[in-house]
Amino acid sequence: MVQKYDFLIIGAGIAGMSYALKVARAHKGKVCIICKTSLDEANTSFAQGGVASVTNLEVDNFDKHIEDTMIAGDFISDRAAVEQVVRNAPAQIKELVSWGTHFDRTDNGLFDLHREGGHSEFRILHHADDTGAEIQRALMAAVRECPDIEIKENHFAVEIITQHHLGMEVTRRTPDIECYGAYVLNPGTEKVDTYLSKVTVMCTGGCGAVYQTTTNPIVATGDGEAMVYRAKGTVKDMEFVQFHPTSLFHPGETHPAFLITEAMRGYGGVLKLPTGETFMEKYDSRLSLAPRDIVARAIDKEMKTHGIDHVCLDVTHKDAQQTRHHFPNIYHKCLTMGIDITKEMIPVRPAAHYMCGGILVNLNGESSIHRLYAIGECACTGLHGGNRLASNSLIEAVVYADAAARHSMEAVGDYGFNTQVPEWNDEGTMTNEEKVLITQSVKEVGEVMSNYVGIVRSDLRLKRAWARLDLLYEETEALFKRVKATRDICELRNMINVGYLITRQAIERKESRGLHYTIDYPVHAYDK
């Protein structure tokens, strides 16, 4: 079956839905959102901390936010991208509010601002400790109420369509690669349909699920990055995987691991060993408010030094009523484990959290493939550089959604549908009855990435990961050619591709920089 849309949006988090609302509101054509599960199961929903934006002009300003971002990114960040996000953030906050998002306010009606690690001022807007879920709720309601947006839940994009599918040889040196839409799996019919589009927007979110322990939902398998890489698009900075320092240590809960928000350290939480001894003074003068890469490596080293499987975050010295008020979800989650955080320390450990790299885009959100945009976590805008500053990701998504919407709406009239695209050919394939081949390979990917391409790396570990992933790639591609396309095998292919990209680009970076830390090229004082 062939379907046609002016704007085809693959992914339904804050980036995809805000882009859809912007183009639909302008009535520039038919809009379709492809969502591989339900609308509410996006990475956005799991973001606890908040949204960074300069709002208190009495003490804060754009230059401070820009400098904080550049420092956190180890000065790899693209300053033009940083300035675009920071300076446009207040306007996009207003738009989020206009779509129904509620941010906490003080008694005098001003935004109740938090401070998080790496920020020099209080500039984090939040909704209790479930900001992402609140934004997702508001956007879902707005999208569902918009008659010009068609939503395809539980549909899975298998590949984007380029000249390759017309019989042309496409390589990484091919000029003017174009995207004509995507092949999309309909689980109801178990058929792969052809979706032709004038503009395609990749908003598939992160790839934390390639690791054994992650704060991401299981759907975060790096689909966008993998599809674009296979289509010979440019993917950059994949070595910069951010591990959140404080996921809740709860054996058995690894996908997703429950997040203990950065805001809890901004609130005054102190990192300690289970014995009650503090340790961050050995690593950074900012103590528990140091940037995430420093804190995650410090925790990793303490765990290895002492042979323990977690450290603790202590807020017992804070007012109990205020703690329950500011962090109700964390409080109730810990209670289910028998931990009263107002009286006992919270067991925490690092977990894969955020991808700073991704599909390389310019200031308009355009990828290296013509007619294909990428926004949100799957995109590499240059904002984050070597390490994401806390709470910069949600605001990046809406600022770039706005930029991409403006640019694509001006260009869409120049594009047409490529009706020469063939339908998906699965002739001669069979239903896969050997599901164990897929589930076991998924486990192996997680083990390889966590053991060899984690917080601390080495040339030997990375080369071993490369060899293991190469074997998994050959096995999975052979299986993919034999069986009908299903979501599980497509996700496995994507996870292997993403693992390969992280590993290869980590091997190529011959230095420790930002989130990429290797013992073969150490630079941090506490490792000398």
C-alpha cells in the first residue's frame, strides 16, 4: 500500500509533536506522525529534571547560559548552535505553555526555578519531578485535537527511501542523496507499506537501549541514526554517550532504570559511599554539582575501588516536607523499595542516559540527505559537544523543531512525490520461528556495549567490541534477508548499527574529551 504526505514525521516525542503542531497550524499540507508504540512511550516522558531557559533576568543572562553550555561540552560545541538554542529558548517556553504545559510557579506567579549540575544560575523550569511527562501530556492533547495531523501509533519505520531504492548505487561520496519517504511496517497487516513524502523528519529519540542498564525506555534503540547511516547520511559524535550518574539501584530494573533527577543534587543532595563517607571532594571543587561526566566517572571509580555495586545520594539533612513536595515521584518510588528518602540514603549508580551525537544537521535541522531533517536526541546539532549540560535537551528539541518547521515550510512547495519508488519486496522470505536468535543477540549487544564501550574505555576493549559487533552484524543481516520484516529484528539491526558507530567513533578519537574517557589517553588529574 502506498500513502502520500507532505510532511512525514518519524517519532513522537517533544521534537516530533512540536514540529507537527507548527506545520499543521500553518496548513502547509498533510501531516503524519509515525510512532512505533503509543504516543506516551517516548524518551520525553522519562525526563524528570526540567527545561533550561534564561527567565530570571535580574541575575541570569544569555551569555551565562551560553558559557555554561560551552564549558560542559568541553568546548567541542558549535557556538552558533548554542547561541541559537539559548537565545530562542524563552520564546519556545512560551509556546509550550500555550500548548498547555504547566511549569511550577512560586507564590508570586514567577517560574519556580531549579539549579542543576554545571549551571551557574537557577534557570531550570520544571513540573515537580516529572517535567517530561507533563510536556508529553500537553503535546499529546494538542496533537490529538488537531484535525490536520494523522497519527499512526504502533507503526515502525524500517528504512528511509532514497535513490538506492530506484536502482542507483549510493555511496557516502554520492552527491545530492534525496529522501522520498520511508518504508513503514504495519503490525496489523504485518506488511511493509510505502509512505511517500515531500519532507521527512527524523525524531526517533535516543539509543540508550543498546546498553544493559539505561534510563531510557526499551524503545530507544537508535532507529533514526541507524536508518540514516544505512542510507549513507552523515552521523557524528556518537562516542559521546552520557551516563546519568544517579539512576536508582534496583536489581532487575534496568530497562528503564528509574532516574534520580539532577535537580535532587541541585536541591542539596550529597553523594556518599554506603558508609556515609563523602568522596566528590577528591574529584571536583563543585562536589556533587559537578557536570555529569565527572560525577559518573567518579562514582564508577569509587565502585571499582571499593568493590561495591552502588553509591548513595543523601537528602536526609533537608526538610522532609520540602523533599516530599519537590520530589513526589522519587519519594513514592523509593517507598515501594522500603526506603524513606527523608530518613535513609538513596542507592544510586550510573546508567546510559543520553546521546550527544547523532544525525549531523545544520542550524535549520537539515541532514546531509536532501529533504530529510532530524531534530531531538537523534540529531547532532552541535549544541552538546562532548557532554550535554543538564536540561538543555528538551529546549534544544523545540528550538530546532521551530527552525526545521520554518525552513521546511518554505521549501515544501518545491518538492513533489517520487512515484517511481517500488513497493517493499519480501518475496521468498519466511516467518521467523527462531525468536531466540534475536533475543539472545539483543542481550549480547547490551553486554558488549556495557562491558567494553561504557563510562571508561580502552583501545583493547573497543577493538574487542568491534569484533563482537561485526560477528553479530553478519549473523543478523543474513537472518534479515531470509525472514519477513518484524519490529524485533529491525530494532536489533539498528542496535548493532548504533553500537558499531559508537565504537568506531570512539576508536577514532585519540583523546579523552567530554564523555569519551579512555585509559589509553587519560587527561583527568585524578587518574594521573
